[in-house]
Amino acid sequence: MNMTELPTLHERFPPHFVWGVATSSFQIEGAPEQDGKGLSIWDQFCRVPGAIADASNGDVACAHYSRWQEDLDLIASLGEFHRPMAGERI
């Protein structure tokens, strides 16, 4: 789905329908070592050889850390939003 399809989708729901989104910082942020964040317990766990079957990690994830403005614009078009943030960034 792209941004041009969102208004059409939104119009298919009742006027008082409340949209919601949820995620975790590890799943979307990426950039585990940028701006002093440091590695979370999940970042560390993913680096243990054999801990993750395909050796994937959250280093890039959805790149929300670098794309946050675009992401927030998309989510804002749905209504209210609470942004997850890694505790290490606070």
C-alpha cells in the first residue's frame, strides 16, 4: 500500500472508527549504535552466533530512526499516535 491509497482505505470505515498502530523500537528503529544509543539486550542477543536461525538482526529494521518524519506523516493521517522509543535513547 502506498500513501495515495490510504485516503481510499480510510473512507471505507465508519467516521468514528479509531485507527491504531503498535510496534516495538527494536522492530522498527534500526540504527542501534547511532547517536549514543548503544546495544539493547536484543541487539546483543542477535549477535550471538547460532542464537537466530538466519542470523538476522535489528540493525536496519524498518529504518524508522532515519525515516521517522515520513513514518509519522503516514501515521498522523490515521489519527492519534504514541511513538515507541528505545529506552536506551531516553
